[in-house]
Amino acid sequence: MSELTIAGIYLAAGQSRRMGTDKRALPWGDGTLGTAGLKAALHSCLSPIIVVVPPTDALVWLPDALLNHDKCRLVRCAACHRGQAHSLACGLQEAIVVGADAAAVLLADQPFVTTETLDALARFYRQHHPDYAAFSRFGTPMPPVIWGKQMFPALLALRGDAGGRRLFCEPHWRGLLYEGDESIGMDIDTKEDYERAVIYREVKEGHSRGRR
Amino acid sequence: MAVGKSIIRKEAWDKVTGRAKYTNDFKEQGMLHAKLVTSPYAHARIISIETHEALAAPGVRAVLTGKGLPLTGEDMRDRPPIAADKVRYYGEVVAVVVADTLVQAEQAARLIRVVYEPLPAVGSPREALKEGAPLLHEELDRYERNKTTYPEPGTNIAHRTKIRKGDIKQGFAESDVIIETSVSFAPSDHVAMETRCATAEIWPDGSIHISASSQSPFMIKRLIHTYFGEEAGKIVVHTPLVGGAYGGKAPVQLELLAYLATKAVGGRKVSVWNNRECDMVTSPVHIGLEATVKIGATKDGVFKAMEIVFLFDGGAYSDKAIDVSRAAAVDCTGPYHVEHVWCDSLCVYTNRPYATPFRSFGHCEQSFAVERAIDELAKVLQLDPWDVRRKNAIRPGHTTPTQVRLTKSNVGDMPACLDRLRELMRWDEWQRIELDAYTVRAKGISGGWKTSTIDTDSSSGVILTFNSDGSVNVISGVVEIGTGTKTVLAQIVAERLKMNVDDVHVKMDIDTQTTPEHWKTVASRGTFMAGRAALAAADDAIRQLKEIAACVLRVTPDDLEVGFGRVFLRDDPAIFIPVKDIAYGYKFPNGNAIGGQVIGRGHYILRRLTPLDPETGAGKPGPEWGVCAEGVEVEFNRRDYTYRIVKAYAVIDAGKVLNPKAALGQAMGAMSMGLSFASREGFLFDEAQRVLNPQLRTYRPIHFGEHPTYIVEFIETPQIDAPYGARGIGEHGLLGMPAALANALSLAAGVPLNELPLVPELIWRKQKGDSYGSL
């Protein structure tokens, strides 16, 4: 049996309402905030990576090198303004088109997600065949999460701003939760979040430099 | 002499000046530190645990997981020391990281990656007993257990105690009135100031040295032998002063982890220490309960029958919870004579932190249920609740629920306690008054009794050694957990040897290699058992002193008396020899010597106790029943549902008060604990059974300045075979507090309050807000 295909759906179609400015374009290390998670995804075993953006996105946050990456597929979602459920649906439809057995949902505002985390999630998914495998911290599941294709209809039925979170509470789905480092799932919604995250990243990198 | 005086505790100066040292105060160069990785889920299968990143982190020496470890548990071995295949409660240990420093261990702990498959969680005993409820222990039938544990495989029932006395049908048939009351409360914490901790190391000779903040150092030794096959003689457990225990330090948990950790690092010393959050949920908790009490009585309030169901929330593992559920059953009626009794007390598995005794060992829990029901009965019959209790008070000649015939010695004087309580509380003047439009004052009362359901072969030993100045050292296995028992032992020894209590020195810490065994420092049995052993040791020393003195004074030992630092001729005290001259033997002027250091030894084993009959519960569970009557006066605000506890009363039959101030301290301390538990303590669980308040910011015990006025009196009905007649008093102050508070508030608010903690929101909900959703 050939290995299961797990596509990545990189949701980058949010409106950055609470940030007040396009958060994907904020500086992050030597790139932009929006590309940090994407790089991790492109380096992981997930393929293809479906990047969901608004219909008129000028893509200033996304350098050509990444956009033209073999694994990268851009999807412009006309309904994205209606909420996350609709961006997710755009991504899922593309995943169905490419014949994916499962889809990993990633958020463009989670810059600390690592390739290792994604590969570990994929490994557990392939090994145990649950309905979903999610990253979690302190017992709360969150993206990145791999949804098996049996769950696609339930995900496509979501409306408005609902994410897949509500499916975590439905007891008939069998889930695996990968309890990990608290920083990995950190998402950035406000200016304060961003400032905190920048400091956190500097400390983390400074620390690791110091160790070497 | 020494008994009956308020001797200041021997360790008091050290404690008030901060010099006293506790387990975690003993730090050593080179000691390693452990950090516990705990489960964020209450019920989940463990799919995998990745430790390689943590192992590669700086300073890390070992990472332990649960694979291949033996199951543990005192009555039934159902608990892996580290969860292996699945986790069964929020906060359960899934891995232990050992590193050079605590910070390194904590940092590495974050690198442990665990994959869980969440399972539906069981939230309360009633939920756990529903048909189709998820099973916590699929292999319940395969667990090793002792002969008196009766699990019910295929269910979540870890153990059932049955009490059948008389004929319950006949009892109800003879009743004019039958009432039924249900009560419930969730598990809570002990909140000892010192969190639980243990260190362990293995010396090159293979001996295992453990230090632990524990009530059961001798049990640690025994269990490490049982679980891991280590030679008992090679296990040495050391326990210094303990900073509060309240039953929470009776079970053995962190000690096992410390032992496993030191083994994993080649015997180096490892410290396992609970931070507050871990101490609250990872280590065992105060048991929760759901209970239904049905009382049948005549119209003048005479009890005819009691049918009681206790569903104890044992949590994920049965460990000591089985014992607690049995102890509550044994005394299920409270201190009242009931001819026909039917009780089923279940220890039920739930996905909550596993339970252990709390000061009173199932009795404040049990009496909350029964005493609430008695007040409800009195209301229905329109009788004075005090009268109902007085009418049914248990007396010598009656039998207990387990059919033990009571005597003048083995039970305290319940009517006397009630009578005195009535006077102290001015019960007859008023029970409920309205001070103004919003303010109501009300009084509530409760009875209480307790015997100690402990192992039938529990024993205690004491050694007395003499110093060259004639002073004495007392060495006993009772742990000084803050109750002052060791000072009381000094008083007992001083009294018997007729010497100054200042000349009786007490070895405070325990070392199981050199300290004679005291089963466990639990169940208010320290003074009784160790006191008897101390008396025996003193008598042994007296015999030796007399023998040597008889030789020197050329008389027979029978003519001699020991006291006041001398051994003297009874007939003519002017003929004597100082104890100091013979404490190390006597040297004649010509250099010849006789005797040697005087070493008194004594022990005591509980006598004629039996296990309970599995079908009827008949049996003798403990040596005596101490009784008490207690009351609470509250001031309740009808507008905002807040209240103030104005006064709390306790009248306790102490048998004989050996140290008045210490006894008062014990009673008041227990009362405050009971009020704190009843008024504001309890874990909050979410739907997935995660504890939402495992920290002292959100779990708030009673604070300084919030205490009522405590009014405590003692009745003295001696227990004939106890040291100077003294009964256990460490727990009785607590027994009636939850029920008395609930009874007072129920009267004040005019609505039955059968849940704990009694926070204003609960009272509001019961009175008018039950239909509102959660706030």
C-alpha cells in the first residue's frame, strides 16, 4: 500500500481585524510573520501545501521563492470574508481535487510551528489511523491538526467563523492529541501578542545561539 | 505531675523561630532533582511517549516512564506508579525527568512529547455506576488484593462494604415517618502547609535510604519491599518533622517515584518535590461523596431504621479510598442507637484524582449525610433537633452498626456532650432570629463519633534510654505531624517515672532502622498505642532501675520506688540512690560494677479486633468510640446570600485531657478545617473532569481573620485501658462541623442545603436560582 497523502492547508485569508494591519506582512526574523509557518510546512512531509488567501491578495507577504515552490498551491477564496469555515472549505476542496487522504490545517499566524511537529503529527496519523490528530497544549487541542478524509464532509458543513474546534468535542470521532511545547501553538492576533512573540523568539534564538 | 498540664510542645521553639527542618530543607551537594510530567487529560489512552529530546537536554540524567513497573495499592494493586497504558485522572504522572537542577528538570520536562487518545471521562460516583458508563479498570478481576477487598469486575466498583443489623423491613414497618435525604460534595484538598516530598538514594552496599514527609514511614519500608522485592532490612526511611498531613501523607506515592528515580541514576540521591499545583491534584485528595440516607422513626422521634448508601468518589485508583469507605460504613448511623441498619458503602472509581483519608477518615463526610437527614426528620416531625439527638444518643449496652456491644469504657458519654452543648449554645433561648429585614442568625448542631478502622494487628513500640544525668530519651515511631503527640508521650513517661518533664527528651524524627515501629501516625491512635507502649517501656525501665538499686541498697526490688530522680526505699525515702548514679550501671567504690545503661522497651498491639463479615459487616473494627456534640452559629444575609460564621462549639469526650492547651489546639484546629472544608473548599471540574482550581488563588481555604469564636469543652469519661484514660481527640473537632454549618444555614435560608462547599451561590441557587445556567 502506498503511503497516505497528507496535504497541508495553510490558512492565510484572515482579515487581521484585531491587529489593525495585515499581520502576515509583519517582520519576523529575516522574513515575514506569514511565511514562518509556511516554511515549516514546505520542509515537512506534507504535500502539497495549499495556501488559502483572499481573492485580491497582492501577496506582498509571500516571497516568490516560496510561492514558486514545487509543493505550493495557491487558492484564492472568494468566500473568505464570511469566516474561517469558508477558507477552510476552499482549501479542503482543493485537497479533495488532489486526492489527499487527509489534510493538515495550519494557520498563518502560528509562526512557532516546526517541521518536526508536523512530521511527528503525520507519523502518528499514519501509524494509528485516527479520525484526526491534533497538536495540543495543556489538554486543549488546536491547529496544526490533521483531519482524515472521513471528516471532510463534517468540516465542509461548518459555517461562519466556526473552526474545526467544535468537532473535537464530538465523541464519535477518534482523535489523537499530541501534547507539545506550549510555544508551538502560540498564535498572534493582537499587537501585544506580536510584541510578546517577538521577544519570545529572540530569547529562544539568543538562548540557542548561546548554547552553541 | 506532668499529665494534665499544658506543657509547651517540645518542638515549639524550633518551629516558632524557623529553625525546625522539614524533608525538603535537607539539601545536599550533588543531589539530583525530579520533575513530574503530568497528564492534562482525565481519561486517555497513552499512544506514545517521546523522551529523546528531553534526554538530550542539558543536565538530564534519566527519564522514567511507566513501562514494566509493578502495580501498587494498599488494599488492591490497581495503580501503576507512573501511568503506562492509559491515564485515569487529570494530573496523573506520565513521566519523571531527573536532572542536576530542578530548573533543568523542568525545562526538559517540557520536551517530553506524549500522544494521547482521549476517552470519555467519568465524573461522579453516580455517573460511574450508570449502565454503559466507561470502565476505568477493565482488568479489575485480575488485580492482586487483600482478603477483605471485594471489587465488582465489569463495573466501576472497587469495593463494597455491607452493614446488615437487625431487620430493615421490620424497622421501617415500625416507623411512623420515613424521610430520605441525599447529599453530595466533590473531592477537595488537604492543603497542608508543607507539600509532599521525598528523597531517595541507594548506597554502594545496596541499602536504600528514603526521606519522606509522611505519616507512614514504616509503611513505605514495607511497600517498597512488597512492590519491588527489596530486602526489608536494607530499606531505611527517615522522616523529620512533618508540616501538616491531615491524612494526605498516609498514602505512599512520591516515595515510590523517588526510589525508581534513584535506581535509574545509579543510586544518586534524587529529590521528588511537589509544587502546590501537583500537590493538589497529582497526589491523593480528600475523598468526595454522594450519599442517600433514609431514616424511619416513631412520631416522637425514636429512630427505628436507617438505610444508607454511601457512594465514595475514590477517584482513579482505590489505594486508601477503600479503607475510608469501610470506615464510614462501620459508624454509619452516627452516635445514635438504631436497631435496624442497612448500609452499602461503595468505593467507586471515577476519572478524578485518587482519594485518600482526610482528617476524620470518612467520618465528617458520613456525619454530614446522617446529621443533615436527622435535621430533616426533626423538621418533618416538628421536633427540636437537639431533642431528637438526645433521645437516640448511643450509650453503653447498645450495639454499634457492626454489632459491637458498647461498654462504659469503649464509648464516650454522648448524652453528656449533648447536654453541655445545649447549655453552652444557649440552645433553648433561640435557634433562629431575624435581626433586621435582611439579617438572620441561626444555630445548627451535629453529633459525631468515631472509631479507628485500622489494621487488626497494628502495633507500636517505644524505647527509653537513660542519660548519665538521669534524664531520659523517648524514641517512638509516631511521626510529629504537628499534633504534639510526642510531647504528650514525654508527659506520660514523666508521669510514670515521677520525674520532671523537662528531663524527658524526645527524638522528633523517625529512622526506621533505629526507631521502633508505630504502624502509621493516623486515626487519632498515636497517644493510645504509643502511650501504652511508653508506659510499658517506663515500667521496664523502672524494673531495671529497681534491680540495680536493690543490689546497691541491699534490699529487695519490691521495697523500692522510683521517682523524683531517685530510687528510694518506700518505707524510708531517706534511703535512696540517685537515678543518675545507676542509669549507666553502678560502680562500687572498689571499681566493681553492675547493671549497664538502662534501656526500657515497651510495645502495644491492638487486641481482639476482627475484619468485618462480608455479608453483615459484623466485626470489631476499632478499640473505642470517641464522641462529640458540636454546633455552629451563623449570621446570614438574605439579600446577597453571604454569611458569617459567628461561633463554633465543640464538646468532646476526651476520656482524660493529658495536655489542656494542646487538646484545645487540636480541637480548634480540627474545627477550623471542618468549617473551611464545608464553607469554601472543593475542586471544580470541567466536563472532561479536569480540575479547574488546582492552586491557592482559586482554591481558597479559610483565612486569618475569617475564623469564628471557638468554644471548646471536654467531657472526661475514661477509657479504662488507655493511658490515663485518654481517648483520641485529633479529629473529633472536625466531625460535626460540616453538618452543623449546613444545618444552621438550612435553617437560616429556609431551604435544605445538602451540598458542599456552602458558598453563597449554592444557597442562592437552592433558594431560587436552580433554573439558571452556570454563571
